[in-house]
Amino acid sequence: MKKLTGFLLTILVIAVVSLSFTSCGDPEEPDVPDTPVYTGAGVYNPGKKVSNIYMQMDEGAEYLSEEWIWNGNKVASISYFDEDGFVVREDFIYESNRINQIKNSNGYRSEYFYTDKKYEKVICYDSTDVLSMEILFQYDGDKIASLTIYNYGPAKNVKNVIERGFLGKLLPKGSREIVAKKLINQPEDPSIVTYTYDGENLSSLTTDNVVLIYSDYDTHSNYQFNFYPISAGGTSINSQALSKNNPGLMEFQIGTLNFLATLTYTYVGDFPTTIRTDISIMGETMVALERIEYK
């Protein structure tokens, strides 16, 4: 049976999610500069702490998308919502200052392993505590150069996964069907994901026939920088955590299917507080509006 890593689906979901977490515009001058602090892999110290994120699609009603709970300087949990209400909660477990495990309310979990100040691997388990995925990290200097993903679980229902994810909210139904068909025909495991950079920012991500291109970065802080890249159970992988700043343009190439996302922002201090994402795909356009509240 063909296997499809959750990564190949969720890399698209998280790439689109990261539209909402980035920036470009004239910032307000803060009284005290907001400066992210970084002390190695598995340690997340943003200059501002997110409390709530709200989403609005086209002319629809705004709804709560994420709720962040903090324990001092550490993220304790993030709850995710869609237009119908609660979806899932992720809980973050630490050993000293580094992330040790991420568990979600559906029973999935991921365990993090390190070599010095770098990620070595993440091992993921499904809701029955069976090994489902192993992700190995390769570095070029201090940057993640590639991931090797071994998927031990069965092939997923691609269409349902897309519809439940953020990508499903952004893409028209016809486009979702096309993306699903392209992604379901991926090669067997393992999958190799390769990253390239322009300075401190991610410029491209490539895996099989999927390419994501990031460009037009601003000079302001991406609050996701150095966030934990692998979610509970490997159900999503956040590549936006690899960029110090915020892209103004994202291009997705999935086989012969291309679509663009253009981002514009307002800020509080050095961080984005509202984001407008204009999406163009197959002659159709959509607008996503996001509002971020900080503690």
C-alpha cells in the first residue's frame, strides 16, 4: 500500500497557516524594543507572547482560531478552533527549558531528541500509542538543511485531512480536489524535505513534487521564529519557524498547480497584529484576515 506522510499534507497546511503569522508595513515605535531571545533548539522565547488569534474568511464572521496559554515564559498549551468551535488542544511538556513532548487532546504525541543545541530527531505516536512517524534532522551549520521522514502508519484519507485543515478553509472545493489527487500519488517512504535560505530567512522548501517559495521579506520579527517545528503525532510541521522575518509573498507549486498568497500587515511594536492574505488560484481569489492579540 502506498504510504503518504502526514508531512506532505500538513506542510501545505502550515505553510498557509504561516501566512497569518507574518508581515510588511510601517510599524509603531515601541517604548521598549521587543527582542526575541534564542538559546538553542527546543527553546522558544519570543519578544511578545500571543494570547488569541482570530480569523475571518472573505466576508464571513470573525471567529477565534487559536488560544495560547502560558506558564511564565513557556507555552503551556494552544487550543485550535474553526468556525464550528473547538478542534484540538496541544499541551507542551518540558525538560528544563527545552521542549520534551507535545501531546494533543486526541491522544497523539511527539517526543523530541537533541544533539547539543540542535534537533536530532522527533518520534511520533498515534492515539493508540503506536509508533507512526520518525523525523530525522540534518543541518548545514546552524540551519536545518533537510528532514528525512519515515512514515510507519497507513495511507491517510487525503481529502478529509485537507478539508479539516487550514488549507481546506482557504481553497475552493475544486482546488481541494486537485490538491488531494496530486498529493495522494506521492512515492513511498521515506520522504526528503530540503530547505534553502536567504540569510536568516527560508527561501524555499522542496519535497517530491511540492515546492514552496518564500520572498519579499520584511525587517520585522516573526513571532514564530524558533517555535517547535513538529506538532503532536507529526500531524503538522511548521516551516515558518525557520525564518527570522516575515515573507510578503508565498508561491505554492504542486505538480503543475500553482497558487500565490500576498501578505500585508499592521504591527504592534515589531510584531504583526493584523494580516491580510490575498490568495489567487485557478482564476479565483480569496481573502483571509487575521488578528493577533498579545499578552
